[in-house]
Amino acid sequence: MPALDIRSDWRPGAPITWTADLLGRRHDVKGEVVRADAEATLEYRYTNPLNRVDHVVSIELADDGPGTRVSVTEQGSRNDGA
């Protein structure tokens, strides 16, 4: 579900909101920043507005030689058994 107009101040405990567009319909998505380290980690939780399933997304950055490794995990998605 593509995210549009993401808003947050990115501090732990802060709300995070965005509008999602799926098949031409707009959905308001609300969540909360769980963890934020500007140099390495962003973790947030949200509730999918279509099925009311809670998700936790973690984005982690790590040095990887001349580049940066980006790891993204999502709990609560259909593929993780939740």
C-alpha cells in the first residue's frame, strides 16, 4: 500500500500518520514511533486500516564496506505467520 504525505516528528512515542492509496481509494493510517536513532534505526507500529492488523516495522542501517546495508523487517504481515 503506497504511503503518501507521511507526518511525524520522529521521536519515540510520537504519532506517525500517513495517507495510503490502494486501488484508487485513500486510507488514513495511524501509528507511533517506537524507536528512533537518526544514524541507525527507525521502528514504528501502525494498524492496517483495511484489516485492523497491528504491524511493527523496523528499518536498520549498518556500514557495509563502501556502502550502507539497509534491513527492513515487518511483523504482523501476512508472510510472518501472524
